[in-house]
Amino acid sequence: MNAQQPALEIDGVGVRYRDVTALVDASLTLNAGRVCGLVGMNGSGKSTLFKAVMGVVRPDTGSIKVFGGPPAKARKDGTVSYVPQSETVDWTFPISVREVVMMGRYGKQNWMRTPRARDHNAVTEALARTELADLAERQIGQLSGGQRKRAFVARAIAQEASLLLLDEPFAGVDKRTEATITRLLRELTAHGASVLVSTHDLHALPDLCDEAVLLQQRVLMHGSPHEVLRPENLALAFGLDPQHAHNPEVG
């Protein structure tokens, strides 16, 4: 990817679901090698924003570019990867951890999806980096919450995506998983990848992110984590009295 080209450009995006407004005139630019935290209440539009960047939801207004092109092309090329919330996954599906991670290689395989040596090597490395090598043959639903989340991060690593979208990666996970994911995201951005991550864990924001966004259907603020976390700014997103906004209940 061109290092001078933004990884993500969201310009005036609006999304409606029938009578429900999810996003209004949302704009955001994310450059290469950065981790951006997405902060907002449940229902603020975070998941819709991810779906629009993935090309799953088409905006009613505005435009989205991923590395200068349309989201659908980025998804097809494997340059963007999505780590979903645990609630959206069918954990009873009969598939192993290794097979989940191999899904990240589909875009680089032939039409028969026949893994080659480099695919197996990428999966093995991703499993090792996420500390899941010993659990590779286990059915995905047999893992703990933190291990499941690491499996989907491993899939993104195996995919070699340049833009990673993580939807609440720390919800319900153990400290080991939180530390592992944070370390991996930092390693990936050090090599030029970009990350957009939604999180309810505001205390971890300064260590995790280079920048942060307050979202409430529209982008209320985009700045450093310390700026975004100021009580008067959090009050904008969570509708709180500023003197109580240092510890908001965000879902």
C-alpha cells in the first residue's frame, strides 16, 4: 500500500435502517500505522460503521474509501479484515481453530480453496503469535471467551490485511488475552497496518490507541486518547454531567 495514502477515508456517511438513523454525516480519516479507538454508547453507530467499511452496508449518503478504492474491492482483495463481536458467531459450527484461521487465507487461494505451503505457514505463524498453537485442532466453540477472540485475531493476521476492524475485542476476555491482542495490534501497526477498534474499556484506551473518536451517530470528536477522555468531551457522547463523566457506563 502507498504509505502516503490514508488507509480509510469516511466522508459524510449516512446510514438509515427504515425509520432508524444509524449514522449521520460521519467523517473520519485513518492513516497508515495507526490504532484508532472508536468510543460510543450502544446504538451509537459503531457496528454500522464497521459494516459500511466492510462493504456489507451501503451508505445512503457520503462515501467510503479503503486505500483509495471501494470497500467491496478491499474486502475481495483481503486488504481489510473484520474481527466480530462474540455474539455474532455460531460457536456450535463444527470447525476447528485452525480452520477458522485458514479462512483468512481464502482470498489468496485458488477457486477450489486448496491451501498451499505458504497458506499453512501463515496459519501456523498466526496461531503461534496468538498463543493458540496447542489448541489448533479444537472445535472453536470449546475455547474460552478470550481464546475465541484470539482465534479471530489470528485469522486477521493470517489474512495479512492492511486494515483491521475489531468490534469490542476486549469484551468478556481475560487479562492475558487483552495484553496479547494489544501487543499484536502494536506489532502490526509498527509494520504499517492500520487498526480501527471499538471498545468500552476506556481505561485501556491510552495504552492501546494513538488516536480516538467519539461517535454518536456522527463523529463528535477525533483526537488523542487523552483529549477524547476529558470529562467534558465524554459528556457529549454519553449525555452525562461532566463532573461524573470520568467513569461512564458505556454498555
